[in-house]
Amino acid sequence: MQIAGIELKLKSWLKVDKAARAIADIPGVGLLTATAAVVTMGDAKAFKSGREFAAWVGLVPGQTGTGGKTRLLGISKRGDTYLRTLLIHGARSVLVHAKQPGAWVDELGKRRPSNVVVVALANKMARMIWAMLAHDRAYQGDWVSIRPA
């Protein structure tokens, strides 16, 4: 009974909030993820880049190394656990339910284990959320950045 009431409040807030509505269009980002991302992030321009936001959430690999040779570790456990979990579950649902998840995901899936692909897609979703909110743009599935990665 309480869950239905809370969900109704979240849906009404999603209808009113422009930022949450914009990022809810991203595949894998639903009601909970959109509202949690907007509330947790606050002002998107507080982060210099999408990578900084993804690192803040805890979706980038840890690094260690010496002598100029770096090793990438697993994702860090720092950051917002709730938002990271929502993004990872959203990415997993995209991979399971999407008819055509995209060429990037297909190529990565040939080279890496499935859980690595899920976290990479969650990282990409976090960067998209930051880019959409920082630059005040709507979601475009075929968007290609003109800046090299």
C-alpha cells in the first residue's frame, strides 16, 4: 500500500521535472533511475565531464600501476551504491530485452564477459545522463559525438 503511494508521487514528480523526463527516454533508465539520478546529481555542471560523474557513481575501473604500466581493476565500490545498482540493472535489462542493443555492445560482447559488458553499458548510460543534463539536450539514439573519445 505504501509502495503504490510512493510510486504515484514519483510518477507525478517525473511529469513535472524536465530533467527527469529527459533522461527517462534513455533505454534502461526508468522511473526510479531517472528520479534518483536527478536528485543525487543535483547540478550536472558541478561535474567537469561524464567520466567524472561516472567515477562519482562508482562505474569506472580502479587503476594501479608503477613504472608507467597501469593495470585496470574492477569497478570501485565508492560512490552512490543505489544509483550504481539502478544503472547496472537498467543496462542488464537493455541487454536482455532489446532486439538490437547496438553495434558497440555487440562488438564489446565478442571480446569481454557479459558482466563487463553490462557495467560498460551502465557507464555509458551514466555519461549520457550527464551529457543530456549538462548540455540541456534531449535523448537521440543515433547521436555521435564529434569529439574523439
